[in-house]
Amino acid sequence: MNSRPILCVDDEPANLALLRQVLQPHYPLVFARNGSDALLAMEKHKPAMVLLDVELGDMNGFDICRKLKAGNGSDDIPVIFVTGLSDAVDEQAGFDAGGVDYITKPISPPVVIARVRTHLSLVRTSKLEESYRAAIHMLGEAGHYNDHDTGVHIWRMAAYSKRLAEAAGWPQERAEQLELAAPMHDTGKIGIPDAILKKPGPLTPEEWTIMKTHARIGHSILGKCDSPVFQLASEIALRHHERWDGSGYPDGLVGEEIPESARIVAVADVFDALCMKRAYKDAWPVEQVVATILESAGTHLDPRMVELFTAVLPDILQVKEHWNAQEKLMAAERES
């Protein structure tokens, strides 16, 4: 059973009794016989779902639904209208008010159970997706925890990666997975000592050897989850420092031996890193950055990815403007 009840609202006791008979073997229930009591029950019980009649004595069910969707903390609770109004215009009014489904009376018990189960499942899926994205966000931030002037770099770079993947012919769903995976590319840096990560000067050969281990550390951490997004992130973490000419690390892969995901992220990462202002450098003009990327084709970067990057550069610059605006807004909020 759900810990949060389903709220059933109807002004006819017989209708509430029928809903009780149908649903109580499966779900905890609470009841209300008018709009005022329904709103009070919403506040008290925080139900998982509302089954709502339209024609109530003191209030219209559509109006009640709009009140619930007014952003007072109950706007994500699914509302299913259960009503004798069967005209298409009434059904449309129910969806316009924010309902997720519309069941006409007399009810069919199997239909009610199926609709309730489906919409509760959709809510659980949505909550799981929120948690999933929150975990991805935290892992992305963890990789840059000691890097205080990266701003929204990883999210901007991820958006560039998605656009470049689309240009490379990736299916939409796979491109969206790349956008989620890319921010975790430096997760392995949580295993690198602060003395190395925060060192203001050049690293010694010994320190550089340690720094390079972040690729395998990230691969190991992210690879422990078998979901497609984390498997993709694990691949990127391991290979995003490989170079087209074989001079990268950790394994010196050459050309198309490097997974395409990592080749895409490498272009996006270089573009954004050079466009950023850092403590040790000013932001480069876009023209200079693009020229550097073109020069890196065939050595550091995949020539095909560089070609695709220049082809979609107007889109990339739009993404850049969007995230730059977001960064300014975040900075203003921190100062206020």
C-alpha cells in the first residue's frame, strides 16, 4: 500500500461507498463530501491522488482542481475526475483544469483500478527521474568540488555535447543521455589529493601521474551502476583525455579506437574551457577559440567532430548565450 492515501471527493455517500469497495483493498483512502472539506483534507493528508467529482454542493470540481494546481505544494498531485458529466466539452474542461484523467459514471471497477494504478506509477516514475537527475547533478558537481571558478561549465559543456551528438546522427534519446552523462566526466577527481588539485603552479611528473588516475577512478565509480546513462558516463570518464593522435591518456588510444562519446565531449570541453574566464586566464574571443579547435583537428580532436562543430556553431553560440545568462542570474542571486 501507499503510505499517502487517495482522497475521494463526492457529494453522494453511495458513490463514496462504491469507491471504498473498489479501492480500499488496494490503497488507503480518505473521503470528503464537498469542496471545502476536500481542500482541508488536501492540507491535512497530503494525498497521493485525488478522485474528484465535478458537481459538488458548494464548489465546482474544476475550480477545486485549479486551486490544487495553484502552486501551494499540491500541484504535482494527480487529479482524476469521476463524474456523471459525459460530454466531450466537460471532459476537455477537466483536462484544462489540470486533471490527468476523466472517468464517467457509472464507474467500472476494473477501469478505476487500472487508471489509479497507472497514474500512481507515472508519479513514482517522475519522482525516480527527479532523484536520478539529482544524483547526476551531485556527481557532476563533486568532480569540480575544489574548482571554484568553473561556474556552470559542466552544464554548458553538456548542452554543447548534446547538440554535437545530434549533428553526428545520434538518436534523440541517446543524445539526451549524453547530455546527462557528460557532466560526470571528472567525477574521478574526488580521488585526487587537494594538494595536487589546488596546486597553483605546474605539476611535477610524479604529481601529473597521480592526476591522470582520475580517469580510471571516475570510470570505476560510475561503472558500478548498470543504467545506460551511468555506463555512458563511465566510458566518457575513462576516455575524455584520449587524443586523436594517440598522445592522450590513460591508454594512448588512436583515432576511432576512442569512443565517439568521448570524442564529442572532448570538442565541447575544449570549446567551453577556452571561452571561460579563469583565475589564471581571460576568456578567449570565440574566433580565437574556433581557430584553435580547427588547428587541433587530427592531433587532439577528431577531424569529423571538428567539422560538425563548425557546421552547428550558430546553435552552439545560442546555447552559450543561454547558459551565460543563467550564470549571471545565479551570481546575482548569490549576491542578493
